[in-house]
Amino acid sequence: MSRGSDLRADREPGLPESCQAVQIYVNDTSRSKTHSGLTPIQMPVSTRRAGAPGLNAPQTAASSKYSVLLPTYNERENISLIVWLLVETFEEHELDYEIIIVDDASPDGTQDVVRQLQQEYGEDRILLRPRAGKLGLGTAYMHGLKAASGDFVLLMDADLSHHPKYIPAMIQKQQQTQCDIVTGTRYRSGGGVYGWNFKRKLTSRGANLLAQTLLQPGVSDLTGSFRLFRKPCLDAVMALCRSKGYAFQMEIAVRAKRLGYTIEEVPIVFVDRIFGASKLGSDEIVMYLRGLVNLFFTTVRSAPMSRWERVVGALRSRVKAIQAVDDPALKTFPASSKYLLAPALRVLAAMYGSYSSTRRFFYRQGMLSPLGLPCPVICIGTFNLNGGTGKTPCVEYLARHYVTKHKMPTMVLQRGGGTVDETIMLRHVLDGLSVYVHDSATSSGEAKDYLRDNPEIRLALLDDGMQNLALMRDLEIVAVNAISPFGNGHLLPRGTLRELPKAALRRADALMLHNVDLLAPERREAVARQLTSLAPRHTIFMQTQMTPTGLRSLIPPTGSLDMSIQSGLGDTLPLSRLGGAAVTVALHLQRLGAAHVEGCGEYDDHHMFSLEELTTAIRRVEDLQRSGKFKHVCLLMTEKDYARQIDLFAAVFSQVSASPISSSGEEGCSGWGAYVLQAGLEVVEHDRRFSSQGATLNAMLRIAVDNFRRRSYMTI
């Protein structure tokens, strides 16, 4: 099976309930129903459920609501006409709708026109969601999606290039095929472009051809921006997209295809704008090319492996093996690794070290200027690429403390690649607090604009920003994994160090040694002495660990053992549920009183689990459950793993709940469950120069505030 599998839960007719089981169909196109002549527009009945690839609830167009997202910048002359055309189209076909206009502070008065349209059509139909500045097309869609309440979402341009007359055909296509996305295409029979000169047509064709060649998305118009989405589909794909500009249109289609969502096409004629000027400039072209390269390296591996990809995979495995050992251990490696690959990695590590040193020198000498935010910035980072340093749990811990104890509204900045899962997780665990979690992997300038528009924010926490020299920080916390603090002592790519520990610790205002509970006391003290000897004497030192707090069931109440048999148990379960249980986990976790623990494999941080990997784990859990040896059997995952692929897990476990094995095991066998392990950071030992843990955190905040005031005074 592949990640693109189409899941459907069906029961075989005529079989007794005890023999009925979930069946997984792979790309079963024979079950699609095509209906024609529907009046005015009617959706055929389907067994698919909403919220995941290939799982959508049956609806009719008359009962559905359509949200249109219109990003605008200087569209005063066009916005009235496009809104009127949209309203006429929806009302003619008796469809429920809302039009969400995301304006990037247009200086031509676009927002004034939109407010007049709200008076004409109603604020429930025309929603204005302004932003502080021109922040990019992709982020505009993300901003508008937060306000969308429709079952389906339409993305289109506000400059009259996309005529609303094609919307009924797109809705009809979606109903007939039950697909997740309908995209307008200029490059199929019946489609075309009007009003472009030869240079613009050549540029568009070339960009589309280049994307088709590298990404092979199965969509003829990858750079088009007129699309209809199921809202759960768009929510899931948006969470993975990083592009800001026109590359966003390409990325959203490619990532949707990778997640297994189905895409159909409707021919359209694209008409060049009549009023205003095109927003396509050199910056957008550069961003498009960068986005194309990024998508090539992050998505092509989802296709079946070619001989070249197998070679690349084998090479990566060898590199990871070399990165895990020091120089003496290389003697046992094959000659090709010992005499060719390892020396090549050393040369690249030397080049990387020179680049990092030069870049840092430029910032120290003022040749490059970091961006200063209008509030104190506390940076939590590390010098080791390997995970397990506790950076993100530390961010959660500090945000919770400073908001509740000091009443300081806080903004969290997520930095680096692969932050989507951590952003979603932080938004969930910090829900209800005055904390804004911002994925600033695109631009720190967006964070500055947000702070200027929200002066109540008094503190910024920068997650994984130690090597982000472009942003000024007022306190630097270095997080270190106690299990492997220095890796093999080499820089990337020979080792796993982002920078040399001595140089990193010299800048540390605070030092956090994480996972100390996994070390023997003697080893723990030795590592602590080694780290403190490298850091300045004034550095604040803490020792921390992750402490499990509870379990959250993933199987719905109607099919869960915990809901139907164990009275009094709710969505959040106590850790005692693991007592005497057999536990299958995706990552290394403590036993927590379990009688049997086994893993599902070795995975990198931010690993995207495929359907095969998840179903293999479920089959193993079912095998353990059938053995009858254990009081309870369960599949356990971390909050970050769950946040990364919520749709996949929700789809699979909603199907699993229909299995008799999970709800009422066979005679003599126990039931099984699937849980998210909830955990939080715990300070095991605070700096002994302070009277308490709270005093240690207060001292860190005081240093950050003092440095911010000094920085602000120097820049006046």
C-alpha cells in the first residue's frame, strides 16, 4: 500500500458480525459514481468520510456552503465586479456562500470598497480579513482559511482573470467524481489564455513544463490558481505548505497528491487583468524557483524507487552510519566508506565550518545587521542536529510559566525545517493561554509586523533559533541531550554538530541538560561538569526530563474498549492504563509500568508515517491482542507524531473502531487501544545559586528584559 491509498470501510454482506472486518481498497476507481443531469446541482451518495484522503461524508450542493478566498492588493477597481459576479453565480444556482477578502493593507482604498460591499450584501456574506502588509500569497490564503466556515473552499484571483462562470462546472465535476480537489486548467482542450503577450505565455509555459518534468504531479496546469477544495483537505495540505508567493499554487497541488487526495480538472480560459498591474515580479520568480527545488527534494521520494533512488538511499544510510561514530571506529567500516566517503564528508564539514565562521564574523562586525523585535526575545536552541534536546517542550514550559505567573502575553516563533508538527502541537497544548504560535520559517519580518499590530505581546520565544543570526535575541538557552551531548565531535556532514560546542556554549546565558533521568548518576554528573566547564561562569544551569502526564484515546467512543467497557473513563486516561499492558510504540519511550514494550522501527525526527507503516503497527498490536497474554494491548505515539499527520491517524482509527477486535475482543482475549502519550517538561534540578525553580526562571526573564532595554536604548 502507499500513502495515496483510498481507504473505505465496508462490511461484506451476508457475513456474521464477528467475521466482518475493515477492508482497505487501494485506488479503487471502480467505486466512483458518475451522475449527470442533476438539478440544480446534486451530489451523489458516497460512503466516504470527511476529514481525510478519500473519506468524505455524503452531501448535496444545496446543503453545502462554499467559501471563496480572495487575496487582494490594490484591487479597488476590480473587487466590486468580481464580488458581484460571484454573488450572481451563487444565487442563480441557489448555493450557500461566503466571500472572504484578505487584503494586504492596500494603499488604494480596497478595504473601503469592501466595507461598502458589506453594507450592500451583508457582513455574513462578505468578510474582510485585513493584514498589516504584503506578506505573500500563500500566507494570505492561510490567513483567510481561518475564517472560512464552508464545507468547500474556492481559491481564485480577484483581478477578474478567473471568471466565476466556471464555478458551477467545478462543483459539478466534484459531485460526479467525489474528488477532493477540482482545479481549473488552461492547458487542456477547451482552456486557454487571452490577453497575454508572447513573453508572458512563454514564461508561464516554461514554468509549468519545468514543474511537470521535475515533480510529475499528474496535473496539467500546476501553476494555476483557480481551485475548489474540500475544506478538510485544504486544512491538511495547508499545514504542510511553506511557500509564500506564487510557488504556493504549485506546492499545494503536489503535496495534496502526495497525501493521497484526488484531483480532477475543468478547462478554463484565463483572461489577463483589465485594471491594475500584475503582481508577478522578479522576487516572485526567484521564490517560485526556490519552491520548485525544495519540492523536488522533499516529494520525489514518495514515488516508487528507481535504481538511482536506491543508490541515494544506500548512500544516505552509509552517511548516517559514519555520522554516528568517531574516527577510531571507522577502522571497522568498508574501504569505500573509510577511504572515500568519510574523507569527502570531512572536506564538506571544513567548508561548512568556514562558512559558518565567516557568517558569524560578518554579524559581529556589523557587516550584516540582525532584525530586532520590539519586545524581549528568548532563544531556545542547540548545537547538535540530533533530536531529543527538549527545545520545543522547553518553549511550552516557559510560555506557560511566563503567561500564568507574570501575565506576559507571549509569541512563539518556530524556526527551521519540519516545524509544522511542532507548531500544531504547541497551538493545541497552549490553547486558552494568551500565547500566539507563529511559524516564522518564512520571514522574521512577519513576526515584527505582528508585534507592531499587537502591542500587548511582551515576550517572544524563539524555538530552535541558535543558528538564526538574522534575528536579535536577548537571552540564549542552549539545550543539550544528556544521552549524546556532543555526537561524534564533528561538524555536519561528517558528524551531527551544527557548530562546535565550545563556541556555542560560550554564548549561552542558560544551559539546559535534558533527559537526565536516562543516565546513571555518575554519568550524569560527568556530563554536567563537562558542559559547565565550557560555558561562562554566569551561565544559569538546569537539568530536565520529560514526564508523562496522561493518555488521550484515538479510537472514537462508539468503538473504544475504554469507552464501552471501562466505565468512568473519558477521552483523557490515566497512565495506570499501561500497567501490565503490552505497548507498541513508534519512538523510544519509557516502560511506564508496561509488561511488554516494543518499537515499530527506527525513524528520523519529523518522519512522515506511511499507510503501510501504520497498518503494520496495527497488525502487530492485533497479534499481541490475540495471544491473550496481556491485560491490555495498545499502540502509543507522541503528541508531535500525532500533530504531524492528524488526518491520516483520524482516518485510520475511525475505520479501526468498526473492527470487533478493538471493541469487544474474541473470547479469552483482551481489547486493544490507541493513545497519544501526553508529556511535559519537568525541571529536576535548578541552578543552586537560586532559592527555587521559580527564582531561576525569574532570573532568566530579568536578564532578557535588561538586555532588551539596553538594546532599545542603544538604537534610539
